[in-house]
Amino acid sequence: MMFAESSVLMQFNLKPAVRMVRGRGSYLWDEQGRRYLDFVQGWAVNALGHSPQLVRDAVVAQLDAVLNPGPAYHNEPSHALAERLAALSGFDRVFLGGSGAEANEAAVKLARKWGQRNKAGAFEVITTLDGFHGRTIAMSNATGKPGFADACAPLIAGFPKVPYGDLHAVERAIGERTVAVMVEPIQGEAGAVTPPPGYLRGLRALCDRAGILLIVDEVQTGLARTGPLFAHQHEEVRPDLMTLGKSLGAGLPISALLAREEVACFALGDHGGTFAAHAVLSAAALAVVDHLSSAGHRALRTESASDLERALLDLAARHGAKLRGRGHLWGLVLPTRRAEQVRDRCFALGLLVNAARPDVLRLMPALDVAAEEIATMGELLDAALRV
Ligand SMILES: *Cc1c(COP(=O)(O)O)cnc(C)c1O
């Protein structure tokens, strides 16, 4: 594939040498008019596909009223969104930020404050190897990819790592300085790594026994990506803190930290943000959340998810691959390390997929991806894997 560098805009990954100019639903078009079937969708962000009408309507209506009065004044949509998220999740208090990393920073900051008050200054947050939590300096250190934080050395203390899915390792790692455990219910960036059944329930029990907090990073899994509105609902556990991002704005940058009342110990002045609780972004997210939490959408995505799983199982069987993941978040583990080659071949055929690891393709389409689109993906990916 041809890759293009820009001389002015900083580049952090190699991108194909085309510019995307239009998007609708599951399709993107480049400036040459070539069409691509998109199973990356803004990096598991565009839950409702490209440029959904519902987001457009919410943005335009709020923009006509006021874009954003700013952090010094209340605005209506941010209160409505916070109340809706609390009602749907069972959490009590909400902070609205702009990115997943920002929500996770807020979660760790809140946990550390809670530790100062309740755990004699305990501040360590146990995270997992291969986990991903964002790219700020602290979240680069919380992230479990080896070497990930080296570019912003010195390393920040307070994020001991354990293997994902291993409860004994967490039990051993908990000490006097531990204030919380932070995990993804499914590791997204690692390529849809699914833990053994009972993992979250086991973590909840360990945290209860040690009197520490359970933080679930649902930036990727949250808002119906894995089926239920929140992935921790698969195991019916009650975390202390949860973060959301990606799907929340269906393409617009908004994130959330949700906290139980007993943990929500931020005082005036402890936290905030110039764009926190943004009016236009909140209005869009409210429309998205209302849509995703409707019975109609749940039925539609359940059917779409089972079509998708069937198509991927079929591909896995035909090409000696293994399938992992759930809902609309899947990793196809290839028998050889050729995921980037297959991704590039898919691109040439007009299909967008992600190479999450040298041997793992990740698929994260819109939650309402249609049966015909799934069938087309199956044919194109089959052709790409055949070569
Ligand atoms: C994408 C992601 C983040 C970071 O979100 P940004 O919006 O890129 O800051 C954090 N945690 C998880 C699980 C993610 O998938």
C-alpha cells in the first residue's frame, strides 16, 4: 500500500495515501470517489455509522440555541445527559470530559483522593498487561503495552501491572498502597481479548475484601459495543467507577466518568475543564444514549451481532483462525503474523479493517451494520485471506 506523510500535521501512524471526504452509515468515500465498507468506524467510535442524522439534528438544534455557555454556567443538555447516564447505569455522579484518556485521568485522580481520605494515602492503581487506557503521561503509564511510556520518561509510579484475566495475580499485587484495580471488561486495543468468565465478579470480590475500588474502563466496550449498554453488565457486577468515551458521542469527542456516591469525593476546585460538560457535545450524546438504550435498537443490534459472529466464525473455520470478542467487537486471530498484509489487501478491495496485533485483525463496525454489509465483508475478507 502507498502511505503518505504530511509535512505539517504531526503523524503518529502510517495512513493510506488518500483523503476521506464523505461518509454515510457503513461507507466512506475518498477524494477519487472510491467507496470503502468500514469495519473500523473511527476506531470503534461511530456506533451509528458515519454522519448519523440523529447526531446532526441534535447538534444543529443545540447550536441554534447556544453552542456552549462555558464552564462558569449551567447548561441544560449536560444535566440531562448526566441524569440519563446515571439512571441507565446505576451510578450516582457524572463528570463529562472530552476524551477517554481525560475520563480515565479523572477516575485515577478521584481514586487517589478517595485513598487519601479512606486508605491512609494509598494511591496505587493495579492495571493489566496489554491493557490500554489512553495517551496522557499518566495514562501512558497505566497502559500495559511494554515500552509505551518510554517516550515520556521518567515513568510515573503507582501503576503496577498484572496479567489480564488472572485473579491470583491481582490478589498477590494488592498491598497497603493499593487504592484500586482498573481493567477493561474486554481488552479492546489488544485485539478484543476476552477474560475467563467470572473475572469481573472475582475482581469485585477481591476489591471488597481489600476495601479498595474497582474501576472499569468502558471507553471502548461501553454504550452497547459488546451487547448490553455496559459490558460489566454481562457479569452483573457493580463497579465503583466507570469511564466512557468512544461511542458516547457517536463520532464527537465526549467522555464520561461515573462514580458511586460514596466515592465521589471531589470538592469544589478539585477538577474541571474548559470544555467539560459541553452543551453541543452533551446534546449529541444524549440523543445517542437515548437511541442506544431503546428496546428497538437492542433488538436490531442483537440480530446484527449474531449475523456478524456467524460470518466471522465461518471465516475463522475456513482460514484456520480463532475468533474472540463479543457483540460488535471482534478479534480474528490468524495462524500466521500477516494481519497488516491482509488489512492492506482488504483496503485494496474496498474493505476497512484494523490490524490490532501482527496476527490479529480487529473488526468494530457500526452497531447497526446491515446483514448485506456483513455478507459483503465476509466475501471481501475471505478473498483477502485467500491470497
Ligand atoms: C480508546 C481508549 C482509551 C483512550 O481514549 P481517547 O479518547 O483516545 O483518549 C482509553 N481506554 C480504552 C479502553 C480505549 O479503548
